[in-house]
Amino acid sequence: MVSVSVDHYPFGAMMDGGRRYDRSISVEQKFPLSGVLSHRRSAAIAEAERATALTSVTELDVVLNAQRGFFMLWERRRMRPVIDEQITLASLLVDVAASRYASGGGAQADILRAEAEVARLQAKRQSLDAQNRSAEAMLNAGLGLPVDASVPELAYQPSLAEPASIAEVLELATENRPELAVGTAEVKRAGAETRAMRSMYKPMATVKAGYAETMAEGRGAMLMVGISVPIWRRRLSSGVAEAQAMQRMADADLEAMRRMVAGETLAAREDVIAAQVQVNLLRQDVLPRSKLAMEAALGSYSSGQGSLIAVVEAARALWQAQGDEIMAESALGEAWSKFERATGDSQRRHP
């Protein structure tokens, strides 16, 4: 603190022009006789570490959001050729129904039923085009690009590789999850704040020096050295108790975060395995059986046996299985993305 003061101004000085008085200019500095400054520095460093870890949390969330947009668009683009194939098959049903009706072996209602299926699929195709444009806009937004930018073809191959073991996954999450770094920084900061509050019990030195001028002695120098002793110890004790409570809360939050991270990581691993099972079942069992059922029903109807209803039901079962396969593959990719987010490794790519 820099101060300018009039130390003594006699009333008689007013009579002779105000030139006879004592004055001084001084510089005052306080020095804590404890480690409070180093504790404050430690708290500031911990707060900086916390802010850095929070930035990493945001980065992981941004990556996950972009990956979700990718798989949404990939799924809808994959649906387009499947629906086109379904429209082709439904049109074939119309031709077969018309042929049977012309030969007297069928009813006109079969033709109308098959044409209704074609119309339904065409409406679904048009709706899917709008959904594709919506997904493209969402992906561009997630990537920080103009929402109307063109999106090239997407390359993705669902991975059926087994994820890492439980021990490896937990170790990876413990090392990489920035949320744990945030909690650790909070604990450090709370500990430093507690130590800083305890340092308040210790005295503080004050040094004051400067230029002085008196009426009697003229010009000279001044020096003052003092020590301030805290006497309101109850107030300081309440501050220490509050800081200790904050430290205990930070410790509890960190322990809870460790448990949450472990549970979230293991759940993400099991979600990947579940999605892989779903994809395998659809590819190896459901889809082959649905195709055989469709071929059998269509062949029977083409030969003049069976009914169109049976063909339509078999076709819808096949189409449902095809859509389920695409959605299952997309869900598998998103499960891998969530698994990477749970382990805190945004740079890692699943096999």
C-alpha cells in the first residue's frame, strides 16, 4: 500500500500560509508468516487442472454426439436400397396377382392388395429421403460444418471383435476418464483451501518505510515493523470447519464418481456384446429363414397355390428382418462409440 499522509498540522499553520506541518510518504507491505501463499497457489493449480479436465469431458461428449449423427445417417442411407428392393418385390407381386387374375385363378382384390403394398413402400421411401436430409444436417452440425453441406458416402463395417476384458476395461477407464481427473483436482483444491484456512491462525508481519518531514527536524526517513496476531480464533475455526467439510464432500464425490465410472464402463461393454449377439442372430438365423419363407410363399403363389395374404405376410417378415439387421448394425456401432466414451479414449477406434 502506498500512502501520503499529514501526520501533524498545527492550527497556527493557517496563519503563516500552511507550510508548517509534519508529512510523510510511505510504502507498506504485509508478509504472511505461514504457507498461506503456497497453499493458495496449490489451490489455483488444482482449479486449472479441473478446468483442463472439464475441457476433455466436453471433447469426449462432442465426439460421441458426432458419432451418433454418423450412425443415424448411415442407418437411413442403408435403408434406401433395402426399400427399393422391397418396392421391386412388391411390384412383382402385383404382376403375379394380375397374371393369376387374368388366368381366372385369382381375385381382383389380390391385385389391389399388392398395389397397396407398393404404395405404402413408396410413401416410406419418400419419407426416408426427408429423414436422410435431416440426418445429414445433424451430422454436419455435430462436425461443426454448415448444416447444408453435402455429405459424402459413409464407410463403416460393423465389428464383431470381442471387447477387452473386464480388468483391462476398468484400468483403461481409471486412467483415461476426465471425470475422475476433475474429481481428483477438486480433492486437491479442497485440501489446499483447508491448509490455507489453517494458516490464518499464524501471525502476519507488516513492514512500512518511506519519506517523512517534520517541522522540528526537517527531512528524514521512517520505518515501521509490526506483527498482527489473530485474536478472533472462533471465527477462524468456523472457516477451517467449513473447508474441512468441503474436503470431505470432495472425497465422497470422487469415490462416487469412481463407482459410477466402473458401472458405466462395464455396462457399455455388455451393451457391445449384446449388440453383437443381435447382429449375429439376425445374419445367421432370422434373415436366412425369412428369405426361405418368402421364396416358398412366392413360389407357391406363382404356381397357383396358396394366397396373396401369405405372400404379403412372408414379405413383411423378410422386410422387417432386413430393417432389423440394419438397425442392429447401427446400434452395434453406437454401442462401440459409447464404450469408447465410457473408457475415456476418444482417439481409440474399435477393431
